[in-house]
Amino acid sequence: MVLPLLAFLWLLLAQALPLSAQTADIEIDGLIINQTKSKPGQDFVCVFSSLWETGATGYNIVMDEQYDVRAGSWLTIEINGELVYKTLLKPNAAETENLASEAVAYCEDFLQARSEANENLEQEKDLRGDGIH
């Protein structure tokens, strides 16, 4: 009884949050929103979630899955609406774990690069003149 209720509340929350929200617009951050549909997709999200540890704030991760009849499933990971990682997902548990650890590394690198870019922008604001030379 409790598990279906939690799943329902999770779906409501996932639909209520805009997928392309900017950092200032995010009310609840640090969420991993699972929109996968298959067992390998669910397994991928489970492994990704267990490996994910970051102190960064101001982001939400959305994982989506699109079927490809010939190849399997395309899994995409977006952070605040920006595509960070895309891979072909096959029903192989060992490959799923490798792909999940690779995806964690890509996402951490993305967040680190975004943090450094924001710091550089803040420093540039201090260096700008007032227009009077």
C-alpha cells in the first residue's frame, strides 16, 4: 500500500517539475528523475543512483529511454535540460554496470565544468569596468 502511494507521489513530483528549469528556478534540487520504461533501464538507474555521490547543488537529473526496434533502447541523461550522456542500452547486466559508472563520470565532469564556468563568470563581473576609461 505504501509503495504504490510513494510511486504515485514521485510521478506527480516528476511531472510538476519543469525539465528544463534553470538553477534559480529549481525549488527541489538533487533529484534523479527516472523516466525509463524497461527492465534494463530500471537496472541502469538503480546502479547509477547507487554510484552517484556529489555535493553539488542546483541541478536535477532526468533519465529517459527511447526504444529502437533494431538496436535496443537509447538512454539519455539530461541535467537541467542539457543533454549530458546518451548510450545504447542492451539487456546485459555487466554492460549496464559499466555504462552506469561511465555515465556517473560524465555527469560529475559536466557539473564540475559548469561550476568552474560559473566561477569564471563571477570573476569576470568583478573585472568589468563601468564604461568610463
